[in-house]
Amino acid sequence: MSVISAPHQFNEDELYVDVKSIFGQPLFLKCEGFNFAGSVKVKAATEMVEAAERDGVLRPGSILIESSSGNLGVALSMLAASKGYRFVCVTDSRCNLATRRLMEALGSQVHIITEPHPTGGFLAARIDYVRALCASDDRYVWFNQYTNPANWGAHYRRTAPAIARQFPQLDVLFVGAGTTGTLMGCARFFKEWHRPVRIVAVDTIGSVSFGGPTGRRMIPGLGMGVRPPLLDESYVDDVVMVDEADTVRTCHRLARHGFLFGGSTGTQVTGAVRWLEQYGTPDMTAVTLAPDMGERYLDTVYQTNWVQELYGNDALPDDDRAALYSAA
């Protein structure tokens, strides 16, 4: 295991973790959690706010509003506080408590949807609430991350070029699929690059993004209850679907080696390792993203009772399971 970073100064876009010694496959993690917002979502948030300001959509007295499972909400909370806007984050009961408290500490209002839409799940219910507020008061400005081209544009202009600079011989890039902003931005960039790069999307079982059946999803970040409007599958070479129990196991395995990452990282690493085991070669250069760090998941992914209740004892690391059985 090793960490690769900028040679002369710390730069979050040049910080990677080599996890080959942990998983036995050539894989680097691009660590995106080392910024004031704590996640990769600060890039999309910045692009969307700046575009709205340039277009005159945001004015004095405007109230920012967005539907978010967590990280984009934190990023927008930070930007709103720094620019003097009010911000309302519409989330749902799956959002981590630590994330909700962080948004509130930054001065944002958090509205929690507790009942899913009959057919569209929590996402559709969140969007319905946002639309209703915007219709009732023209001060509300909804960025709509699900259709906003600034979402994928941020990663086309920043995330993908940073990976290309660090890995000029990149062979395969694994990108998690939520709104698919990160996926589409990176995919578009590398499809135009000077050498072929295989783009593999990683999604969670229960997400309908790539045509699978809807199902329970308890870890925020990846997956959608409706097909993402930004998604263009012609840019995607392969898709790997990951069970949330495997996500939890991978997160704990990383933590046992000193790396505390969030749930989306666990999903992407699981999918990447599985794909590499089947199609990879020892000399392949492969990268995936670690969208955030794990502190916001201490009450969920890293909490024994939460994991047991949702996924059973088999999702726990071996030493935790052994302790449970010996106590019994």
C-alpha cells in the first residue's frame, strides 16, 4: 500500500492511494475528500453556482434549493454560507445524521422526506417537494443537479484532466453512477483523449440507472430510483453492479488497513476489483474515485448494530464477527 501525491506541495487533485497490496489488483484511488466540503461534490456545486451567477439566475435575496442525498448538500451549504445565500437542502431519511448536522452547522435548512413516492421512491418525493416550493416562491433557485450540464462539465474540466496528468498510460477508469455527472464528465473527456481508456460504470444493486430492477438502497451516494437524465450509455464500456453488503465489507477492509472512506468508495472499489479479477492484467493501469472520507458514516457503514440489522453478521469484518460469537 502506498500514497502518491504532488512532489512539492499538497494538492487534492494529485492525491492517490495504491490498494494493490490490499486487494491484489492494480488499482489506484483518487482521494476527493480533502477539501473544505469534504467530497468530490464541491466541484459540481461550484460550477453550478458560478453558472447561475453568470446567467443572472442568482440575485440578492435568492434562496438556493437542491435535492441531495448528502454530499452535494454539504458543498452547497459551504458555498451558500461563503457567498451570503440561504440554502435549503431537501434530503430523505437515509441521509447520514452527521451530514445533516454539518449542513445545519453551516447555516442551511435541512428538510427530510420520510415517505417515498409510490413509484419513484425517495428521489421522486424529494423532487416533488422542491418543485412545489419553487412554484410557491420565486426566490427559490433550483440547480437541478440531475439535468444541469454544469454537473458533468465540472468533471470534464477538472476531475478527468487531473487523472490524465497523473496517469498518462491509463487503461481503465471506474466511476460510480449516481446522477452520473462524474461518470459522464470523465467519460466524455477520455473518449476524446489521445489514447483509448475503458470506462466502467459502477452502480449499486437496487438502482434502476442501467435498467435493473428497483430495490432497497440504504447507503447514500450512488444509485438512482429513476433513470438519470444525464446518462448517455454510449460513453460507457461496461457496468458492474455491487450489493450493499459487499460495499460494507470493502469499507471495513480498507479501514483495517488505515483508510477510512465513505460508502461510495466501498462500492466503487468492490466493482473495480471484481472487474479486474475477470478482465485485468498485472501491468494494467486502473483508477477509481474515493468521493469522500468515512467520518460521516461512523453511525452507519462503520456501526455494528446498523450493519447487522440491515445486512446480517456476514457483512461484518472477521474480527467483529468473532467477537460477537465469543460473546454469545
